[in-house]
Amino acid sequence: MANSGAAPRRRIDVEDAAERGPKALRAHAASSESRALDTLIHHRMRLGIVSALAANDSLTFNELKALLDTTDGNLSVHARKLEEAQYLTCTKRFEGRRPRTEYRLTAAGRRALQRYLDHMESLIQATRGTLAR
């Protein structure tokens, strides 16, 4: 893609934004959020699912449901969104006559969670820097 002649946008570093004050930090957070924050994971229930799966090799539907204290429908909808994004895999089988649904975090899901945590950590560190003033 050819350069349209516009000046390149300067990326504001989190520490630089923190030094410049709360207004710059909020601007950095807003621009970083649109650029880096994975809003799919940012939802409370989906973050819970991905975090639980990161800490376990696999979890069943019922284990996740109990762990997250949610309903069948709520867990199903959010797990499906993560599955569509290829952040987790879902395996369905029968044990005897009982259905068993098992979830595993994919490599892409693990990378997405790491990026999300790195982003949130940088925002936390930058915010802590503004509180010390």
C-alpha cells in the first residue's frame, strides 16, 4: 500500500503516557484498547472460561458451569463464541448413555490470553505510576 503522504502516527508508550499525566494515559488506553485489547476475551464470562482452561488441561461443560457459577445457556453461548474464534476446542462424546462435552484451550487461545494479560498488565502499571504523584 502506498504512503498517502500523511505523517505516520506516533505510538505512545505506556510509560510515556503515564509521565504525561492522566489525560494522556486515558488517551493511550483508548487507542491501545482499539488496537490491542481482545474484546472477545474481555467479557467476564469468556475471560473466566479461557482462564480456567489455561489452568487445566481440559474441563467438562459441567465442571466449567460449576466453576463459573453460570447457567447452561450462558456457558454454551460464550463457549461457542470462543470456539468460533478458534480459542478453544469442543469435543462431544457419550460415556454410557450420558453426553460429555469437554473443552480445551487451543494454542491460539493461549496466545490471545497472553496478549490480553500483557495489555492489561501494562495498563495497570501505567495507572499505578499516576497514583504515586
